[in-house]
Amino acid sequence: AQSVTQLDSQVPVFEEAPVELRCNYSSSVSVYLFWYVQYPNQGLQLLLKYLSGSTLVKGINGFEAEFNKSQTSFHLRKPSVHISDTAEYFCAVSDLNNNDMRFGAGTRLTVKP
Amino acid sequence: GAGVSQSPSNKVTEKGKDVELRCDPISGHTALYWYRQRLGQGLEFLIYFQGNSAPDKSGLPSDRFSAERTGESVSTLTIQRTQQEDSAVYLCASSLSTAQETQYFGPGTRLLVL
């Protein structure tokens, strides 16, 4: 079965700084990759997803992620973060053989003024 | 309704009691997932339903946990003889049939076992 590793449990950054949240996956077949975000006291919602085609995927709120097959990674980036980006970010993977999805443990992004 | 709904929103129970958590997916979504999120931790996959196929129960932590789904509608997660370590937020999500589809999450049920 597929699995996901998020290398950083917590990432503190200052406002307007760039940020990268790391995600590595493991699967024996082709995959679909997702980033979900959970803002404080809110439910999870999709940030962006990679299905096929261009390896650079753009999502909501200025976030983007790049699929790197050789490194089995799908890191999330934003060039300049805002206080409102403070949230928990989850990387997830599903593969073409089955429809279940596996989530990483999450990365808590805290943006400081 | 427009989204995934879950009930109850909060549940407090005594150790040893059974609890039932309910999930109403988005109409037309054939896939339904249950996850557990302990305080300060990530999402733990519990069980997955896809149409009329046998569910993927590989994530259920013990035989005290079970889930059912009626066709492509409501699902119930049952925890028997609850333990304090069962305290968590239980999240339900639904999606269209294929693996590439976005999952839509419900607000969760916060379970506290005393």
C-alpha cells in the first residue's frame, strides 16, 4: 500500500518569508498526490492536487507544489506567507490500483508577525 | 445538503460504553472514508467504502471498531467497549468514485471517553 512521510511536524516562519513543506511518498505504482489544509477550528479542505501532466501544480491562496517522480516527493511552497496561512497542512497519496487515500502526519505551519 | 454532515458533533461517554457515529455523504459520492485524528496528530485512516465493493478495513485499530454503509448513503462507525485512548475527532469524507477525486470532509465528531 502507498504511504506518505511529512518530514517536518512544525514549521515556524515570519510573515512574508518563503516556506517549503516537505512530503515524500512511497508507492509501487503511479500515484495521485494531494495537499489538504486545516485552518484552526475548521474542517479539512483541498489546497491542490497532482493527477497528471505538468509537474508544477498551482493551488489556492498562492500555494504551489512540484511532483518529482525520481525523488518521490511532492513539496509544497509559497514565496511569501501571510499570518492567515497559519494552519495544519496534510500531504496525501492515492494510487491507481485502489481508491483509498493515505495521509501524512501533518505539518503545523505557524506564521509569526 | 450541500456538504458532508456528521452527528453528533460532540459525544462524551463513559469507559466501556458503546458509541455510534453517523456520516451523511454528499449525494452521488460513491466513496466514503473514516479517519481518526487524535489531539495534535495527523489523520489516521480507518476504513473505506466504495460502492457495493467489500470495504477496506485495514485501518481499523481493533475488533472493537466496525463500520457499515447502506448502499451509497449513510455510514455508521461503531466503537464497542470504549477506552480512553479512543478519545479523538472522527472525520468522515466522501468523494466521487475514482482515486483522483477530491475528498470532501465533514466537520467531525469529537469523542471524549471518560
